Amino acid sequence: TNSPINISSVNSLDISNLSVLENFYISVTQKIDNITWNNPNLKWLVIETNNGMHGGSALDLSSMIDLEYVNIKGSNHADDLVSIALPPNNASLTELDIYNTNLGSLDITAPNLETLRLQDNALTGNLDLSNNISLASIRLKNNDLTSVDITNGNNDLITLFDTTNNPNLLNISVDDTVFVANNWNSGSFSFDAWTNFI
């Protein structure tokens, strides 16, 4: 079923041993103190929080190598997601959506990742996307990044790229600045005036 599990008064949750579970969609209306997510069979994981994740503010998904789709929607709460660990070199992941959280950094290498939505978080510093060679859609708006590296050898695959409202984002490293100047100028590409391509 595609209907979410709505949780309002549970102290702990463990889905790690549910071997037949492939898709998990949970809507959390109150904070849960202890959540065990690591189920190696999961392919889809959707988490919506309305009052923070509390015990789940650091989310470890590193053993979930079959994940294809991850969607985490926070609520701009003080206890929302702060960090996430993804499987290294995850060949299964094609879409990652994390928004309205306190996520401050992300280390991701997913060669088949096509869609990356990280808007409305607390990302700072450099975001290195250079090992994600299949990226086509990238949303990074409303963060506090200082640089982005998208030198993945396949910038011609990118059809949407938005980094607006990153007040300290000065540089985006790309494969070819001439290509970017000639092709990343439609409505699908949005950058702040102070952001340069290098």
C-alpha cells in the first residue's frame, strides 16, 4: 500500500527485521525517541516529520544498499534531521529528496543518482557532487553553501539546476564554463548573481 503509517505516540520503532518490507512511508506527528531503520531490503523510504525526529536526528542508512528512493521532509524544527549516512557507492539510489531539515552536510556517491533535491536545509561549506555521474536534476536553494563541485564529466545531462538563496555560494566547479554559459541559461537553471562558474 502507498498509505503512510501515522505515528503519534510511540516511544520506539524497529523495522530492521521485517524481511518482506520494501517500501516504507511514515508520517511522524510527535517525536520518537528510538528509531531503528536499517533494513537491508528497503527500496523506498519516505519520512515526514511534524515535530522533529528527536532520537532520529542522526540517520544511519549506510547498510541499506538496495535503497532506490529516499524522501525526508522535515518541519524546520530544532530536533529535525542533522546528519545522514548513506551507503557508499550506492548503485541503486536514483532519487534523494531531503528538505526542511537541519541537514548541515552530505557525503554522497551514487553513480545512478539522477534527481537530488536538498532545498531548505542548513547545508554549509562545500558540496561535492563530482562522483555522481548521472545527475540530471539538482535543487540546492535556500541553504548556506560556499561552493559546489559538479565536475562529474556529464554536465550535459543536467536539465535543471537551482542554487538560489545561498548567500555565500561564490563558486560552482563545472566541466566546461563555455558549455555552461551557452546552455545553462533557461528557466530551468537558477543561480544567484554572485555565484561564479569555474
